[in-house]
Amino acid sequence: MLKKDIEQYLKKLAHSNEGQALKEYFEELIGKLTDARSFGGESFEIEGKASIKAVAILEKILRDLELLKRSKKQIKKNIYM
């Protein structure tokens, strides 16, 4: 699949109800991943670092979808320049 096609599908997803549901699901997962009570006793530090990295990836996906949701502003060129 071409990068242009992928971007078109992601734009459609960002504007759809499915995209909103995906956003809410990711936010729920982020909440669970950042909850320190879910980490084990022996590998607390390793699990914590892995969860923080996973949260960063999910937040990047959310930011990208939000950026695709916004329409690009058309800048009018000045004919005198």
C-alpha cells in the first residue's frame, strides 16, 4: 500500500465514529498503563519503563490522528509578491 493511500485511510478514520472510539480506547489503555498498581513487585522498574514507552507510542498515534483530523489551511498568495 502506498503512503498516500495510508494517509487517506487514516484521514477517513480520524473523521469517523470508529476513530473517536479508537481514541477513547487508547485513552483508557493509557490510563491502565500509567497505573503503578498494575506493575509486579520484582520487575517493577522494567515494567514501568516498558509501560511508559508504550504510552508514548499510543500518544503519538493519537496526536497523528488529531493532526489528520484538522483540515489544512489554504494560504492565499499575494499577487504582488
